[in-house]
Amino acid sequence: MRFSVIVAAFNVEPYIADCIESLKRQTYRDFEAIVVDDASTDETLQVARLHAGDDERFLFFEQSENAGQSAARNVGLLHATGDYVLFLDSDDYYRDDALQAIADRIAGDDLDQLYFAAETFYENRTLRRTRYEDQESRVSIDGVMSGVDLYVAFEKTEAFRPSSCLYAVRRSVIEDARLRFREGIIHEDLLFLMELMPLPRRAAFFNEPLYRRRMREGSTMTSAFSMRNVDGLFRVQQALRAWILEHASGQSQDFCDAYAARVFHTCEVAARYLFEISEADRDAYREGLNLQDRVDFDLHILELHRALKGVYDELEGSRTYRLGRLFLAFPSWVKSRVIMPQAKRKDQE
């Protein structure tokens, strides 16, 4: 069994060494690492090459201009030759035995796709407080099942995580479906994953934190929300709505219910992002849409935002709400400062 690990890299000079070295430390040796530099303006590519050294398992490709993570990953898919594909973000890294554990489970259960868990570490206290993500409380899901049934189980147990870095998938599944990441948007992981999930015949979830996610300043995950975030989610929910309407008749009721709930959740997240964006930026975005997209945006994002705002305004205006905030503010303030960030990697402690 051979893995293709695709690493899309852009301006991660301080972090790419950890990524490359974690691959070199893997106890499972049969893999190729496809590093695609997305026209970095720093020394990302040079540092990556330096740490890869003469290891022939590392292949490097350079984009002539910055085209985004989706485009870089698609280049990786174009050159991949392994039996299974994984995606590794260039500022993250694997546990040393990650690929071995994945290979053992795939071989033992004859899987088309294996999901696994992650552990997040934070560069500072503020990120731990403001960008906390719950990776630890995911519920284990036993057994082997179809991708459809596993998705339903993920949603029922609230264990779904829309990251392309948290699974290994048989490459033929991707190629037979001609799947690629949608270019030109962010939040592309969700769209790709939701298109991929129904396809595997045999899938499983290995609830073991094999992946180390770095929460750092300046990344896509920690940057201030903008209309680019909203647009990405808007485009994703458009594609997801179209997909489920086309395929609903061939799916179970449980799957359709879970899929529809995920579409609505995507709209809700976009609507909440609008609270952090100026009306001027929002209106400028709407003006740039064609009429059909503007109506679609208003129906599914903007009006939901306005409804949420109405609820929040009503709550904040109530005497009970104001008293509740007074009593809860102090313990919340204490808790946010007592919980310390995981500043060091586990393997450095």
C-alpha cells in the first residue's frame, strides 16, 4: 500500500520544516510527499527542499502565480500515484506513527476511506480563547460502513469535522468520480468532503489523534472574517443544495436529513460572519452579484442574518438578559484566562 501525501504550501517558512520532518520520521516508509508551492514570497520552498534533502520520496512543484490552496491541491492530485491520498496542511504535521496506524487499519478492514482524529495546539493564549476548536470530544464510531451511513453517524454524534486533512481515501474513488477542489473560494474543504463522503463502499472512523493542527496568527483559520469567507460558504451551500436535490431520491431519509441540516448550518455560519463585516462591504458584494445569485444570497444568507440580528437585539434589550450577563460575566472572564493554551507540541514536552 502506497500513500500520496499532498502538501499545499504558501508563505509558511517558519513552519514547513516541522511538516517535512514529521513525514521523514514516519515509521511507515512507503509514501510519496507531493509538495506544491503556491508562489510563496518567502523562503518556504527553499526550506522545504533543504529539510527533504536527498529523500527521493519528496516531489516538488512550483506554481507560477498564487492560485490558492484548492489549485495547489489539484496539482498534487494530478501528480499523485499512490493507492491512497492524504492532505497535509503545510503548517501542521503528523504523529510519527500516523501513516503506519492508518495503513494497518485500512489493510485490516479493507477500507476505501479512513477518517482519523486530530489534536490542536495554539501559539498563544488569545488564540486558545478566541479560536478554540473542540477536537477532543469526538465520539468513537465502531465498525465498517458505507460512506453514506458513516456521514449520518458523524452528524448524529456531532463528530463531523469538515477538514480534508483528517482522512485517507483510496485514490481511485476520487479519480472515478473526477473530483477536484473548487478553485477560487475558501471553505473548499467542506464542499470537497461532502461530494466525497457518499462514494466509499467501506469507510470507518479511527478516533485516534494522528494529526497535529497548529492554530497560529495569520492563517486562513485565524484571520478576520471578510466577505471572502461569506462568499466561500455561499458558493458551497449553493453546490450542496444542488447536489442533494439531484441525488435525494437515491438516498436514505436519514442521509437526506443530515445533508439538509449541514446545508442550513453552512448558511447559518455565513449569516453569523456578517455580524463582523461592515454593511458597506456587504452591499458592495451584493452589487457585484448577478441577479439570480443576489436573490439566492438574500434568501439564504442575508435574510437569515437579519432574523438572527432581530433575535439578538430582542434578547439584549430584555432586563433578564442584562442581569444574566452581569452574573455570568465574571466567572466567564476567569475561565477564559485560567484555561491555558497548549503552547508546545506534545513531542517536545
